Amino acid sequence: MKTALIGLALALGLSPAVAGDRPATSGRAAELTPAAVDAYLTRALDETGLPGLSAVVTRGDRVVHAAGYGHDSDGRPVTADTPMRIASVSKSFTAMAVMTLVDKGTVALDDPVAEHLPEVRLADPRAGRITVRHLLNQTSGLSDTTTDIGALEDATSLRDYVGRLGATTLRADPGTRWEYCNVNYNLAARLVEVVSGRSFGDYLRERVFGPLGMRSSAVSDREVRPADGYNSVFGLWRPRPELPAFRDGGGSGGVVTTAADMGRWLITQTGNGRRLVRPESLAVMHAPSEVHAYGMGWGIDDETKRLTHSGNLFTYTAVQVIVPETGYGFAVMTNSAALHDDTFDIATGLAELSEGRTPEAPGGGRQLFELALGAVTLGAAGLGILGVLRSRRWAARRAGRPRWRAGARLVPVLLPVGVLAAYPDLLSFLMNGRTVTWEQLTYFPAPMTITVAVAAAAGALTTGFRVAGLLRGRGTREAGARR
């Protein structure tokens, strides 16, 4: 369940800095060779069973290795130049766009957002105290729990998106609580548009992608088109189009890029190559806020000192990692999404290789988890069939007993029905209020959704046949009494 929740949280935008306990780095850097990286990634593709992946490793101002493995949904080989969605990894690009404006002096991090975006009219007077820094640090007080996320997904532009926030309130005073919410970064992208006078996509192309030579990157899949991604359903990879939602031109998860372009990005993020902002500004983006170990589009791991951000858009998964102590950078992207995030495991293994250690074999988590869910699904189906077949016998044993006793015996059988009815809300609660929809649950969480649905159907059918047996028995007894 933990694996499933982490995966679903990633898809909804939650990108933790760490996933589980990791040993601290020693600060020693091994000299990675292209051959060593290629061997590890080839092994990772084989053992994870992923349809395809692309990855890049950088150190200092050079690319150590960039390559692709496997295939896309059209059967073409994945290469270092294959476009991939990087989902919430996009947030670091949005933060960079804002920081270029800060360096120009047209925006200050502690400016109230409303000062630049008077169009932001939230139903909460505290919203006037939200600063640019709060947006980038995810400490604005904005939350899925107090925002109509469904209405935002139908937006057609950043301006339209912001215009739909009228009924939004804050969950906490600005600057006092960290909570991951995509609204923060879409507001930041709209800020870039208004201050610069350009669309967010144009600004990124002119001020971020262009200067770095990221010619195959865009914040819209209309400009750089990736193939359909995959979902794993009990081990079977199924190609599926991305979920329709506001993403085109957005700041929270719209970037489409390649491993080759991500190499250029990682180089500038380590303070090398072409610099987009002052070193002091880069350091601010990589530093935690006063309330949480999250910088500006980057999570900070206190133990390993790595900077990390993951992303998932239901059919694509990505992660980027920087190790400031050694100057290494890593990005791993897959054209698939499942209940277990293999990209994080693979990137962690690459980081451990760069520290002179032998990483654990990547893979197996998805297969084991889906195998367990498959076994539970088959077990639930079998119990349901058995319950239906034995329902008449069950009812006969309870003939003449008080009805409440029979009803009490049916409650456990109906429990899966209750879980199914509350399924999206239950997951939302377990993930601290992140909005979860039924449509989302039919994508990479499909194995878990199928398991819950089959268990609920088994419980409902068993209950129905048992109740029918009780009623039939009651009617037989009453007819006998009348004779």
C-alpha cells in the first residue's frame, strides 16, 4: 500500500525528496564511465521490465552518458532524443523562469503575488499576503482540500486557470505550512506571463531552453510531441493516451523534453556551463524554506544532501537528481507509469555508482506488488463464487433466527463495497487531501482499482444471494404456516 500511495501521490504532483531511508553519501566521487552507466541502465531495463527509458548522467560541465533503451508505443527505439513528459520535474524550470525575472529586478521574491497579479481574487483575505517566495517554496497555504481542482483541469490557458480560483480559500496562513499544490506553480507561470509580456511557453523558450541549447524541449506537447505512454496492468503493459487536463503551457507539469536536453539542464543546475541566473539565485532555489526541506522545484535530502524532484503524469514518470558534493547530475525518464516508481530506484542506483558503491539490482518492486494484487484479486473472485454457491446453505442455517443476527453476519462481507464507494476519498485522506478522481484511478493505479472492484463485486453478489436465500426461506415458512 505504501508503494501505491507514493506512486499515486507522485502522479498528483507530490514529489518527495526521498523515498525510504538511503545511506548517507561519503562525499567521495567515483569516475563513472559511459560503459559502466550503459551496463547499469541496460540491466535496469531488463530487470524492471519497463517498455522504455532514457537517462543522462552529467558531471561538472560535461555529459558522461546520455542514451535511450527499449521502445515507444509506436515501436520505435527510445533514444537520448526521444521526447518524454517529465511532469512535476517541470517545477524546477518554472522556478528558474521566475528567478530570471528576479535577477533582472522586475520581480522580488518577497513581493506579494497580488502586486503583480491583481487578477488573483481568492475568497480568503489572507491571499493578499502570499509572496512569490511562498509559491515557489509551496508554503502559500494553497491546498487541494480548499480548491476545486476539477474545475481547474478544464482551463484553456493560465489566465483562464487563475480566473477559476475565485472560490479558493487557504488551508493555512502564508509562510507557516508546507503543502504540495500544483496551483502554486501555475500561479508562478502566470506571473511570468504578466511580468514578461510573453506567454509562459515563449518565455521558457527564449530565456531558459534557448540559451541552454535545449532545442527539443517545450512546455506544450503541441510543439514537442511524445508518443503515448504505458500503464502496467498486472504485468501487462498497455499503451494509453495521457489523461486530459490543463497542462499545455502550465507551470506545474507541462514540460516535454529529452535526455539529451536534460543533460544541458543538469549542467547549469550544478553551476556549470551556461548560467541563467546568478550563483546566489541558484543557491536560493536549492535551499530549503524555513518550514520544510523543499527549495524551489527541488527537494533536499538532509542525509544524502542530494537535490531531487520526481514527477508522474499517469503514463510517464521522471526524476532528476543533483549531488552538490560531487558535481554529478542524473535524470531518468520512462514512457510508462505504474504503482512502483522505478525511475527513483534507477536514479538512486546511478548516484550510488558515482560514489563508488555497488547499487542494489533495480526492479522487482512493480512485479511483486502487482503479483500480490493479482493473487488478492483471484482470491476475492474465488471467495465470491464460493459465497454465491453456498448462499442457500448459509440462509438455511439461519432460518428462524433473529434477523439482526443474519444482518450482522453480512456486514463484513459488505465491507469491500464500502471501501469501493469511498475509494477516491479514502486515498485522498491518506495522501493529506490530494484530490483523486475515478478517472485517475483507472490509469496506473488500475491493478489496485481492479482488486478493490472485484472484492466489492464479490461481497455484493454474496450478500445479494444470501439475502435472496433468507427471503425465499421466509416465504416458504409463511406459506407452510398458512396451509
